[in-house]
Amino acid sequence: MTRIRFIKLATLAITAAVFFALSLWLEKEASGAVSSLVGMVMVVIVALELGYIRKRKMVTR
């Protein structure tokens, strides 16, 4: 595994953890709609980052 790919995967994991913690906190503090919105944003960001990593992987081959 290259260093750049490892850094991108680490960034992905940190982003997912931060959004998950934020959605849990918002679930306690705010309404359910806000926390579900944060959850959907998290899913979109993770999907975009995974798609970017997969696209870069295909280009390098």
C-alpha cells in the first residue's frame, strides 16, 4: 500500500468518525431530522472519497 493511499484511507476514517460522533451528539441535542441530515452528508462524503480512491487506483494501473 502506498503512502498516499494510506493517508487518504486514514483521512476517510477520521472523517467518518467525526461525522458519526457529530450525528450522535446532534441526536441528543437537536431533532432527529438534523441528525439524519448529518448522517446522509456523511454517507455522501464517504462515497465520494471511496469513488475517488477507486478512480485513482484504476488510473495508476
